[in-house]
Amino acid sequence: MRNQSRQLVRVVGLTCTFCYWLFLVSIPARAQQSFTLEQVMSAPFPSDLTAAKSAPRVAWVLYEQGKRNIYVAEAPEFKARRLTAYLEEDGQELSDLRFSADADTIVYM
């Protein structure tokens, strides 16, 4: 089961990287010539990817538009679903995501 979790984390990570690359490639060349600091600072990025040991489920923190929220995805579709609703940036990090033994609860700092 542990190998499946590691493999799942790798697949999700590679998928996120590939999707981001496709996004970058799809931007017209003239749009790539100029950008603002705000655009750079607000670019979304995932962190703290973790996989459940007892279920085909992953969770991660997504930083987007200055806000951090926790997302989860489950097999077989692995469609992202936001778990938290932090609508303002308060300067607090979200980290150390951990699934409970039955994979029904996520704890974080």
C-alpha cells in the first residue's frame, strides 16, 4: 500500500507539472513579453502534497491569488476539491498535512 501511495504522489506531481507546462505553452508569445510583479506573486502553486496510506486519496496546499487552501482528490477521477475556505491572506502557513489512519480526516498546522 505504501508503494501505491508513493506512486500516486508521483503521478499527481507529474500531472500538475505537465498541466502547468501546457498552460505556459498556451500563452501567446506577446503575452509572455510583459507581466507585473503582482501577476508573478499571485501565480498558483501547490505544496505539501501527501497521500493517504489506507485509501487512494491525496491532499495538498494550493497557494492561489494570495490565499492558501487545502485540496483533496480521490481515485479514480482525482478531481480536486477544496476543503478549506480561507478567503483572505492572514500570513499563516498551512503545512504538515496528515491523513488519519482511516483517511477520512486531515490534520494540518
